[in-house]
Amino acid sequence: MKITMKLCAIVIAVTSLGLAPSLIAISPADANSHYCRDQKGKSQDWVYGCQRGWADHNECSSYNPEEPGAYASGYKVGWKHGSCK
């Protein structure tokens, strides 16, 4: 019985170590891409602006929506979600 419990503990530990990197490796680029694309009813310009704003804020760039309209609106939303590190 003790051997079975030790074996189960080892299997759980090895499985956890195997899965840990995939859980930690979620990149911010993936997050901004999915968040911005998943917004219902938004134009493609808005999505591009959202993604660019998020990326600019992550890269510590200055706030700079290049185009007016939907792009700038999306950029503002993306900028709020990004974080300069």
C-alpha cells in the first residue's frame, strides 16, 4: 500500500512539472490578440487599433493613436489593457 501511494505521488509530481511550462507560457501578445478579436460588433480597424495600443503599452512606447475614428477608439481600449514593464 505504501509503495502504491509513493508511486501515485511521483506520477502526480511528474505530471505537474510537465504541464507547468505550458500554463506559465501564455504570452501577452496572445492575450491582446484574442481579447481584441473577440469583441463583438467591432470593425477590423478597431481590432487593429486595439492590438496596436496594447502592444505599444507593453513595449513602453508613447500613447500614439495614428489614425482617427475606429482605430483610435480601439487603440485607447488596447492601451488600457497593456502594461509597461
